[in-house]
Amino acid sequence: MDAQSIRLQEEKYRLLQRLAEIEVEQQRQQGVFDAVPHYSVLETAAHRLGVELSCLTQQRAAREVAAANPAASACPQCGKKAAVEMSKRTVQSLDGTVEVLEPVAHCSACRRAFFPSA
């Protein structure tokens, strides 16, 4: 593993630790620790945090894929180049609703929209 990878891994772990601290502080403010909670309460809160992180990570990764898309793409029907624009779309992931950017182009010759792959 190179120095950059190690640095990123260490930073990720530090941020995850901080998120865990914030989650526990919010639980404390909600009174979760006023009595001994059942472990499932702690586990459920941790899982919710993981789901939230998953959805945010998916959104960010989808933006990265969309950014790699070319500015123009050939129409699959006639081959004419058409400008590619980004359109917001909501998808249902395993962890919840995620808003993603999707490339879409409109061919003026064929008068049809198409979705170039990134």
C-alpha cells in the first residue's frame, strides 16, 4: 500500500470514529443511556448511521461516474452527435433512496432521447 492509500485509510478511520462519537452523543441527548438500553437499540442506531453513510457514498460515486461522461455522444439510431446533459434521477438502493445524476442526450434528427453509458 502506498503512502497516499495509507493516509486516506487513516483519515477514513478517523472520520468514522468521529461519526461514532457524534452518534453516541446524540443518543445521550435523546436519553438512551438514562437506563441500560437493550443492545438492539445500540445496534439499530449504528446500522442507521451505516445506511446514511451508504446512501451518501452512492450519491458521491454516481457523481464521479457522471463526471466521466463525454460532453457529446452518438445517437444509437442515426449516429449523429448529440450534446449530453445531466439529469437528476432518484433510484432505490438496498439502503434507501439515492439521488443520482444520469447522462441524457436528445437527437434532433431522430427526435428521440437516449441515455449514453458512462
